[in-house]
Amino acid sequence: METSTEGASRPDSSPAAAADPPVTAGPAAATADTAVVTGAPATPPASLSPSRASDFMQCPLLYRFRVIDRLPEKPSEAATRGTLVHAVLERLFDAPPAERTAPRAKALVPGQWDRLRESRPEVAELFADDPEGERLARWLAEAERLVERWFTLEDPSRLEPAERELFVEAELDSGLRLRGIIDRVDVAPTGEVRIVDYKTGKAPRPEYAEGALFQMKFYALVIWRLKRVVPRRLQLVYLGSGDVLTYDPVPADLERVERKLLALWDAIRTATETGDWRPRPTKLCGWCDHQAHCPEFGGTPPPYPLPVRAADSGGAQQGRMGPD
Ligand code: SF4
């Protein structure tokens, strides 16, 4: 997720989000969260990804629109550029270490853009009104700048990732499954694990770092549950501002995230059963594709497609959700 200075985030532009990308109007991309695939309404599966958890924390009604109603969303330039940049950074590691240079990485941009258009034809709509290709050229140049900035933050010639674009999934004792895609996993000779995520947005202000780290702690919890190893370091690489945010988690951090996710899932289940999905307007509504269906903007949600029971305290719980 790209992080804004408002302490919350606009739609994710990473493949972790591509792992469960914003719902798109075109053919669904491969996803770690099948619940976001556009189509017939569905009961949420007993699984959470960081993006869908963040959706519910941001606005329960947004979660409903994405997971249950599966309303389509238009691709955005920022999110699509994020996907493109991530693809370039991943592919660069195919080259021998000495050849992992900035010029080579930038040279990968056009080819990866072609591949992205092939796999997700709907992204071409972004530039349908740009017959001269000027806006596309600027957009690609910005992608190249983001790629180039990475070399001021990390040296890929000295890195040998254990995993790239790693799909992870773990089941908690409660039966809730946690899933997602981690951009990069580094493992030191000593066995210490570092989880790395690239962001094409800017680093958050320090007071909002906890929200930014939520996704990383989520992944750390999954790794801990899967491998019985607490990652030594969580690292967010902000290509938009040229910052690196790190955090060294301890088991208590991850236990806290697990409790948080279980409470979140309880609230989601209650809302699913009662049909009581509260809108929670914030500045992020500006990024929401569903204002036409949102009561906060004079819209009406589609008829609720699932059976309901009488509402209880679930709505009050929805209002307290947050990343920390
Ligand atoms: S417009 Fe805002 S309040 Fe309405 S569904 Fe979207 S995020 Fe929620």
C-alpha cells in the first residue's frame, strides 16, 4: 500500500497488493486473495490478507464492496506503476550480481510494461485517451526514476534473495487463514530472516509508521507460524521518497497482531451475518471507486446478497478498528 501522510493508505501499488489487487474491471489478475475477484457476490472465505484487513479497518463498507459485492474498480496510474516497478525489481535479480545495474533495471521497464498489458489488458485503458503517447511516456519515465532511486537505497549486486514474490499462507489455531505475497525474503548465513517490501509512494510521518508496519507484521506472523522463526527485520523501501523504514519484531509484537486480526475477523463475521457494514468516511474516500454506491456520498449500496440475522453490537466494533 502506498502510504500517505494522513496516516492511512491509498490503494496498494505493490504486488503484495497485486497479490490481492484492487478489484479491476477486466479479467482478474492472479491473486492471493480470491475474494477480490470480480464476479458473483460471495461469502468472505475464512482468510485475510493485509490489503483486505486494511480495507476493513479503513472502512467496513469498502470491504463489503470489494469482498462480498465484488464491485469492479478501475485501474489507477499509481497502482499500475507500482505493479510495473515491482516487476522490474523482481526480474533484475535474474541477472548475475555484477549486471544488476541501474541502466539495466531501467531498460527492463518497457518490456515489463508490455508483459503487464498482456496479462492485464485493462491497464491499457489508462492511456486510451493519449493517442500521442505523451502521458504514457511521462508515466514510464516516472517508473524509471523510481527504479533508479532504488539503487540509492539498496545495492542489488550485494543481495541474493532467498525468495521473490513469495506467496505465503498460514492457518491460525482459530482456523483463520492469513495469506499474502512478500516482495522479497533475504536469509543471512546465520539463518536470520529479513522481509522486504517495496513501496512506490512516500514514507509516512513517524507518527504513522505503525500503520505502515501493519502489513509487515502480518507477514512476520505468517512466517513465524509457518517456519517457527520470528523474522529478524522488517524493511519497507520507499522509492517515492527515498526512505527505508525498518523494524525488528519480537514475539510479543506478533502475538499482538494475531489478537488484532482475530478481533478483526470477528467483526467481519458479525457484519457478514447481520449485513451491517458501516461506511467510515475519511480523506481516503477520494481514492474510493464506490462513492456512487456509498450513502456518505448520496449513493445506495446494491441489495445485500447474503442472508442476514438481526444486528447486535457488531457495528460498534467496526468503529474501533485500527492497525494498532
Ligand atoms: S466512499 Fe469512503 S465511506 Fe464510502 S465506501 Fe468508499 S471508503 Fe467507505
